[in-house]
Amino acid sequence: MSFQRNLRFLLPLLLLGLLAAAPVPAVAQTKSSVDRAKAQEEATYEALLEADAELEAGLEELEVIQGKLYNLQWRIEKLDDAITEYGDNVDALQERAKLIVIEAYTAGGRNMVASAFTAASIQDLITSQALFDAATTRDLSQLDQLAAVSRQMDRLTVELVDKEAEVQTLQDQQAVVVQHLAEIQAKAEKLHKDAKEKYAAAYARYKAEQQRQAALRAARSTGSAAGVPSLTRNVGCPFPGSSFINSWGYPRSGGRTHKGTDMMGGYNAPLYAMNSGTVRLNSHYLGGIQVYVYGDDGITYYYAHLSKYAPGLSNGERVSKGQHIGYNGTSGNAATPHLHLGMIIGGTYVNPYPTVRAAC
């Protein structure tokens, strides 16, 4: 009897204890977790888009600076050539002018003798009034030509100094932009890594949006040949981790336009064949160290500005899709480390951007 009374007394307490120990219904907790996860996923997606926009703005700025540098360097080359040519002319004309001085001097002209002793240099003597007074009509023509050529060479030399100063200023600006881009890219790479690991759905949505935007840009780009993205749908990424924008058609030196995609990344970073094919190794003062991959798909993939080839790579060798073929560099007329990627179909360059945007 006593045991039954105690049991009746303890039973409510046991029930309370069991209820207290039972798990809280999962509905509210799960909904809160889902909402929080969705918010984090959305924030990650937005951060990826922001990082892309920041990278694109930085690359756009760098592209503008590089375009100016290409034009300046082209102009400096032309100025160097012109100054050399004018210098040769000045040397020849000065030799003739010296002969005129000697002829005038030996003729015994008093003014010429006085000028010879008072002139500070041969150039002063050549341009002196006394020499002009003593010169014949033919001589005067040559002296006038010498004066004109000398003035032109002086003008070109001043312009050359100005252009070289502009180059230095732009290179300083470029260094700042490149440093900023390196910081942005490091941040973007961490975002990509975290997104892949933690927010697969957000990353998949982000990649789909990137491909959609690439298709829109391709449709708007006058440099895109119809069907190129579909022809190259299964190619590999030539430069994983690089940053790039649609720079097709941007101005280049000598009135040229950009016929490719510039992919920015670290110096000596590895580069890979986009498709299987045969390679041709080449070098050029503009493109630097180059690799052509004649793809089995009928497309030629052109890599320029490499620092060096992959170990053992030889001319005419067969390579497989994804095979290491070289290293990113600054050879040729490249001011910063980048891969200039070109794509050629039927002898015509086409815009590689839609292809690499989808592949990378």
C-alpha cells in the first residue's frame, strides 16, 4: 500500500523529468537554421558578384593604362628611329659645313678669320653670319638644310624626353593598379574557395549567372563569330585563377585593335592547352615567347607573352587538352604579367572571351 502511494506521488515527477529531457520540437530550430543558411548563402552570392565587379573595374583601369603605354612605346620607337635618321643627316651635313668653313677660311675672308677665333664651338661657327656671307648659293642651301634638320632633331628629342616621362608616370600608376588587383584577386579567390566548400547552391547560381552574362556580352560583341562558344564548349581553361574582361577591340599602338583576351595573373603561373592538338613554338618582338596550339577541333589557340615554355615542350609536338605548355610572363610588349589569348578560325581572329568565361 505504501509502495503504491509512493508510486502515485513519484509518477508525475517522473513524467515531468521525461518531458524536460525530451528534445525541443525541431520545427522552429530548423526554420531558423534554414533562414540563417539562406541569408549566408545569399550574402556569399552577392559578395562573389561584388568581387567580380571590383576586379572588372580594376582590369578596365589597367587595360586603359596599358593601351596608353602601348601607344607611347610605339611613338617612342618611331621617335628613336627618326632621331637616328636625322642624326645621320646632321652628321653628313656638318661634315659638308666644315668643308665650307675651311674653304671660306682659306679664301682669306677677314670676317671668317675673326669668326673662327671667336666661335665657342664648330656649331657656332657653322651657324655664324660670317660663314653665310662667305658661302655660295649651293652652300647656303646645304647650311639651311643643316639648320632645319638640327631644329627638327632638337624638337624630336624634346618630344622623346616628354614621352619617356609620360611612360614613367603611367608605369607608376600601373604598379599601383596591379598591387590593388592582386589584393582584390586574393580576396576573390578566398570567396570562391569558401563558396565552393560551404555554399554549393549559391556558387552554382553564381556560375550560371556568369555564363549567362558571358553569352549576353558575346551576343553584343562585334568580334564574336557566330557559334564560337558552342564550338568550344568543352575546352579547358588556359589560365586557372586568372582575371580578365572582354577587352576585344580595345585600341592598340599604330592604329591596331586588340584581337584577344588578356588574362592577368602571377608571373610564372602555369598555362594549359585548351584542347588537344599540335604545338608551334615562336617568338616575336610584340608577342614575345609564343605557343600556337593547332586544335583537333579546327581552332588555333594562340598564347603570347610567356616567360618560358613548359619543360621538354618541342616544336611540332602533340599535346593533350589540359597539358602544361608554358608559364605566364611579360615577354614582348607586355608591361605586366599576363597571357594574351587569341583564337583563330578559318584564318580569322575571333573573340575568345565567351569561351574562356565559360571555361574558367
